[in-house]
Amino acid sequence: MKVAVLAFKRLSLGFLLGGVHEAFICETLDDAKQAMEICLKNSEIGVILVSKPVARMIPEMIREAKTSPRMIPVISIIPDIGDQPEVCGGTA
């Protein structure tokens, strides 16, 4: 299974350098929609990491994919560069 990242350029490039299989630079709504469609159609992609800013562009697509009866791909929303870390049960 492959891992894909949907994010702005800087985060995408960082993940590529870290060994992620696929990275999609999503600067616009159309970029984000197209990248998510490609990832969902590719049976080799098992995990899709979506940065928070990109997730805010395509919340319905993510919700549909997460509530689908398909178990794969797993979609996870990740913080973007510069985001404050979230702490369970409160703020840091």
C-alpha cells in the first residue's frame, strides 16, 4: 500500500523527501478536488494524509470517503507547517 499527501507545496515536498510515495500540491479548490479523486480511484493508495488547510477546501469529499463502506484508503487530517499542536482534553 502506498501513502499519499495532499498539502501546500512546502509540506508536500517535505513528505516526498521523507519517503512518501505520492504528494499532491493543492493550492486551489480544483487542485484539491482533482488530487482527492485521483487518490480515491488509485487502488494502490492505502493512506491519504490531508493537511488541515486542504481539508477545509474539500470537507464534503473527505466526509463521503470516510463514511464509505470501503475501509481503504484511510484518510487522516494532519497539521500544516506552523500549526499549533493540539492536546487531548484542552489546550497547551
